[in-house]
Amino acid sequence: MSVPPLSAEETGSLRPLHRPALSRIGPPRPVTLSDGTEAWLVNRYDDVHQVLGDSRFGRAELHAAERTALPGNAGLVGDPDLLFNQDGAGHLRLRRALGRAFAPRTVARWRPWVTEIVDRSLGRLTARQPPVDVVAEFARPLPVAVIGRLMGLEPSLDEQLRHWSEYAFTDGSHPARDVERELAAFYGFGSALLADRRRNAGEDLVSSLVRAADAEGGILEGQLVALVCGLVTGGQDSTATMIGNSLLHLLGERLEDWPRLADETAAGTAADRLLHMIPLGDDPGSLRRARTDTEVGGVVIPAGAVVVADCVTANRDPAAFPADRADDLFTPLPRPTLSFGGGRHYCLGVWLARLELTLALNRLAVALPRLRLAEPPEEVVWRLGGTSRSPARLLVTW
């Protein structure tokens, strides 16, 4: 579930995401969301860190039938069976089933074949005569190929997966009946994929999930289907968004830093910084509901209140991240970023996302040291999604 902008004026919805409009940093305070929902805004680093890690603030209650519908419920992100929308024992069972598959040491073993996919994608890009759309030729196909390899899917499915992703993270432009139809087909695909892996288990992620879920016990089939579909679409959408927005920032405003990315260690540090400073979309953060009266930053948030954990502003809190180093791409972060959430809902795909962005930037910088934008950055046309925003097209030359 996502949260919409607090106001059009505050977010500046079409500004580059590396220059977000921040809410005023301060103690928790009441706000009204764009749909009229009354909520509490939390945006200081330590306060947001508390809310994300405190079990007294939950996700599942946001989807309770007796509650007023909250914004951002369209598509896959509004499914109560989705891992991110659950709490308690069921949530922990799903995380345990998935956690081992995305552990840092496991992801490190994927580096050789992820590098091969990056290099193949780069080869297709450089085979074209510039100017070339780096989004269509690199940023979007790359993560689809990675998630397809990880889940043991045929490359012929790539276009269909991209199609379903548009409806899974709908921006509201698709008619509700079309979203319902496409999600039903997508869930049918996920269910059939799980059934196939139960009959023909392999070494892919879906087979690993089936084995882990059976060993764990108590995981409903609907939860497992939502998990598989969420991995298929979330893995490709978020990584493509990160690559596109990072390239817009680097090539549009930081060309002097581009040569340094040819060093893989520097690229890794820069990837961490970019993931920290560029949000996936215009949502200021993540919604929770308070289960009890809870003190945060010296303010008591009442039981039942909707809470907006504004990770974007918290990631720029000068008390946690000194302002004089905020834009330094090549110095490690002094505190853990909140871009991937926190607590029990911390994103399990963080290590894969970091690996893909690091390798994408590094291999591009090595192969194309003179990479440049071929059109003014202010003319970018945006691809809008329910939870993300990135350039729909980014023409480059070299």
C-alpha cells in the first residue's frame, strides 16, 4: 500500500526525484492526506526509525474491512495477501520462507550471472547507433532478464511480465475492470507457476519458495501466489526505476562524477548514496496504523491513528545526515538508509537491488566513458506508476 502526496504543492509531482519537496522536519503532527484521510506525519530520522521497527504500528489493520478505504489501494499493492501488507505470525512465516533466498551471501553468489546479463544488455545498447533510448534498451530489459533468470522463467515471457507490471502498479489511468482482469490473469499465472514447481522442482527461486513454504507450514496458497507475483513485478519495476532516475541525475547534473563509476568499489558506494537520496516515487513514505497510544518523539500518537512514516524527509534529516555531505556520492552513509523501510517490513530485495544498480552503473561507465544525455533533462517525459516514477525515455549518446 502506498501513500499519495500530502499536496500537489508540497511534492512538485513532476520535478526530478533527486530533488524532492520535503515536508518541514519536526515532531509528529496531524496532517490531512490528499483524499481527506486524517493522519499523523512522522519525518525525523529517529522517529521514523522507531515507527518502522515498532510492532505497535502495523500494516494489516490498514486493510481491515471495517476501516475506511485508504489511498493507494489499486492493483497488487492493495492486496492484503501481499507480504508488505501483513503483520504477526503469518508475515513472519512468509519472511522466513523468502529470507534465505535473498541473504547477502546468496546474492553474492549470483554476481557472475547477473554480470553476464548486464553485459548482454550493454552489448545490445552499444550495438545501436546513437542517440539511443537507454530506458528501452537497457534500464527496463535488464531487471526483467534478472528476475526471469532468478525465477526460472522463459525469456519469451518478458514482454508479458512487463505488461502485467503496468497493471500491478497502476497509476490509476487504467479502468478498474481492466486492472481486475489483468491481475486475475497474472495471479492465474502465479498459481500455475507454483503448481509446476511443485511437480518439477529445480534450483530457481520459485522452487526454493515452494520447498521453504512446505517446510514452514501454515502459509496460505493465496499468500504464496501474491508473493510470487510481487517478486516478478516488484523486482523489475523498482530496479528499472532506480537505474532510470540515477542516470537522469548523473548525466543531467553530475557528469564530473561519471568517470569515477568505472571503479566498482566507487560505484557500489555511489549506488548506496543514490538509493538513499532518490526515492522510487512521489510517496513520502509508508503508512502504518497505531495499535495503542504510543509516544514518538515526545508526542503521543493515539490508538487507531493512521501514521505516515516520511522516509524521504527522514533520509535528509541533518541530525542524521550532515547537510555538508548530503550530496557526496563517494563517502559511505553515516547511518542506515530508510529507503528500504525498517523493522519487520525491511525490504528483502535490498542486496539484489544494490547489486544490479552497482553493476549497471559500473559497466556503463567502463564501456561508455563519454556517455551523455542527448536531450535536455528538463524535457524528460515521465512514466507514472502507483508507487514509482521514472523517465519513460532517456535519449543518450557517446
